[in-house]
Amino acid sequence: MNRSFVVLRLIRCSFVLGLVVAASLVADGNGTEIKLNAQLIWATNDPKPNDSKCHEVDAVLREKLGRIFKWKNYFEVKEESFGVKPGEAKHVRMSKACELELRVVDDFTLEVKLFGEGKLTKTVRQSIQALRQGELSVLAGDSKDRFGDAWFVVLSIPKK
């Protein structure tokens, strides 16, 4: 056997091995469940009612919301932690009037559909990488029950 034949064969084997490794990495990325946290937030300038089961959001979230929005108080009404697998639509009920449908579109994109009182109100696409880097996805709307108040659904990836 001549030396160039052996070198050519090693290169071919290395190339095939590289393809196999790359394919397995892509398969792992496509099959990985994404862990998410969703918070239903009530924003108001009023103090918390005495009979309310909600509680103030943590200081970090309060600061992030306060940089953009105008309200004095942000109360967490409900929090849910869950996973979303690629190829599946995950439904999460945040309240009797608020529901989410989440779907991993590809390795880079999360699609979020927000339903209010059973009607689709908003569809957004969020960068999964941005969420992994600590950014939040915030969907918001005015409160129908209280003039001047608002609600938020805040999505994040829990810190490990």
C-alpha cells in the first residue's frame, strides 16, 4: 500500500467521523427540552389589597420592569415552571382568562401565543439564546377591570 492511499483513507474516515459527531450534536440540540418559568404579574399604582393572595415581585424583576413601565407596584398573581419539548405545543393556564401556548420552532426560536378569555391576543417569537443569557420575554396589556392597571406575562429561563 502506498503512503498517499493510506493518508487519503484516513482523511475520508476522519470526514465521516466528523459528520457522525455533527449529526449527533444536532440531534441532541433538537431533542432537548427547554425549561421555562412564567409569571403572571399585575401592575398598579395602588397598594396590595389586604385579601389578595398575590405578593410583590422580587427586586430584580421590579427593577427591570420599572425601567420600562410606569407603575409603582408589581404583584405576582401566579408562577408556573414547565418544560417545552421541540415538536410539541405546550399549553399553560395562568388564570381563568389567561393561557399560553408555547412551541419550540427551531434550535433558536420560541413561539409564544397568548390567549385572553379564549381569544388569541398576541403571537411573539423569542430568541432562545437571549432567554438563556438572562433576558425576559414580556407580554403585556391593559387591565379590563381596573382603569390604569395592566397585566404582564413574564417568561424566563430559570437560573441553575
